Amino acid sequence: MMRCPEGQSTTAAIRFDLGAIFVSLELSQSKWLVTSLSPGGGDKMSRHELAAGDVAGLLGLFERLREKARDRTGRDYGIVSIQEAGLDGYWLHRVLAAKGVESHVVDAASVAVSRRRRRVKTDRIDGEALLRTLLAYKRGEPRVCSMVRVPSPEQEDVRRLSRERRTLVGERLTHVNRIKGLLASQGIGGYQPLRRDRQVRLEALQTGDGRPLGTHIRAQIRRELDRLELLCGQIKAVEAERDALLARLQQTAPPDRPAPTAMLAELVGIGAESASVLWHEGLFRPFDNRRQVAAYAGLAPTPWQSGKIDREQGVSKAGNPRLRTAMIQLAWLWLRHQPHSALSRWFLLRVQNNGGRGKKTAIVALARKLLVALWKYVSAGVVIDGAILKAA
């Protein structure tokens, strides 16, 4: 609403012709809020609430929206929907796509919001914002939002192995640290819970003042070791499934070119787990250029420029966190196992020019360069300059 100088108010509306029924979905665990804008209804948005998971009710609502639009205009219109990527995953998107709905999944962080310190946020406002974002996206406005490239069910399923292994390794570390902490409180150091003789060595432990371990703390540590052994067995099972998957990928690869995971594993410093994470978390996707590769991993730079202000805020961290973490770890391994490669020489020269400072900043830059180089390697066969292959 705009105020004229005379104090009169007038409504500023954007006139456009809708070629479809546009719908935004605000999903929660208790309810779904559906906001729609239909042809022939002016610029008024309608809202409907459904119980969470009521797919039949949602499809019925879509059919009613079609009938109303048909009655008003005499034409049939399709449905174009948008929802945020979140806890619900992609199952609803697949249901809607199978029913002929043009479904879009948007990165919630890419949707523009008010920059006021205390901005109003409700499901109703979010639904309208999503709908306006969808309209702008369909009009072809550049950079209005970032739509998610939804993976296939098979691609989504194979990522479970590396993600489950990461979770299990984290739980294993928790139990190892707990056992070491319990023993440290009794003056005992040097005990390694991951050794095969952990149960036997536990019985021979004595406290710092020469006493045997107490009955209850010994029983607690035994229970921790039991959980630790269970986790170790589960990690081995997941790794066996991973190796079997990589073998199947190699068997189905063309005879003249190995599978991408096998190509990655040929490089010294990259093992089966790293190759699996790199491929299934990111490199399986099609990218148009190196900037898209770095942005997907959240390793793209984020400059802040305004007038005379020009500074770098660091990496965006807006992409896949698992791929970004894997690349930072792999960058340190690359320096150790590929010291004569061009990337390693670039890192050492940059740190040397800074007087030995800025290693953490330089390692992030190395991770970005390494990811782009690995993308070129698996997509076009461009071998990284100076890299050593295991076959050699």
C-alpha cells in the first residue's frame, strides 16, 4: 500500500497472465499449509490447511483448484508447486511428479527475506514468499533462488553407506573417549580400547595408587567395550557393503574407461571411503563449470564489497557439508601423499610467502582447487599435474 502526497492510498499491483496454478507447500510434522494463486482469481492468494502426510487430501485440493480455474476461465491449467528442502526429503516431490505436477524443491537459504533485525515470520508469510519466489523463477528472473537438483532414489540410497559409516565412526570415538576418561580419573593412561586384546588388558589394569579397578567402574568399562565391539562390527559390515558396491560399479563401467570411483581410488592418498564420498556426495552430479563445483561444496569465496569496503568473508559453507568436510581432510592428506604435485607446491609456496602463517586459509583454498581438479579428472580424464597413481 502506497500513500499519495494528498494522503490518499492506492494499491500497486503487478499485472500478469498466469499460465498455470501456482502452489507453495509449507510442510511441518503436524500440518501442511498450501498457498495457491490461480488464473482468473486476481492477485488474491488462497490458503488451505491439511494434516501432515495427507497426500490424498492434497491431490484432491489440486483437483478442486483446477475445477475452479476451469469454471472462471474455461481453460484447463496444470499445477506448478514449490517446497523447501528439509526434513521431509524428496518423497513428496516424487509423488507429485508421478501425478503430473511440475514440482520444484528450493534451497530455503536462497529465498530472499527481510533484513530487519526483528522480522516477522509465520507460516502464512513464508508460504506467500515461496509463492512469489516461484512466480519470479518461472518468469525467468536470474538468481532469484537456487532450486535443488533432486537425486534419483538409487542415487540417494547409495549415499547412506558413507553417511552411516561417518555416524558409526563418531559413536565409536565417543565410546573410546569415555573409556579413556574413566581410566584417567583413576590415574591410568596408555590403554587403547581399539586393540584386539582390550578385554584381557582391562583385567590387568591397576589404579595410579596401586589398587585394582573397582567393581562398578570395571563393569561400566566392560559395558562400554561391549558397545564398542558392536560398533566395530557394524563399521566392518558397512565397509563390506561399500566395497561390494564399488566392485559392482566397476563391473558395469565401459571397458575402455574405469568407473569414476575406481579412477579416484587410483590416486595416491585417496582410499575407497574417500572415493565413495567424493563421487556419491557430489561428483556424480553434472556441473557446467568449476564455480558450480566449488559452490556445491560450500567452498566458494564470499566477498563483501560496498563502496570502499572490500574484504573476503571466507567460504560460503552453503553447500554439501559432508563433501566440504571430506575435501578439507583430503587436502591435508594430499599434502602428505602427493608432495610433488602442482597443487602441493602451490600451497607450500603460498604459505612460505606469508611467512608460514595462514595455513588454515590456504588449506581451504587447496581443497577448492583439488575438488575442481578431481572433477576434471573424473569427467574429462584430465590427470592432475604431478599427481602419482597407485598403478605407477
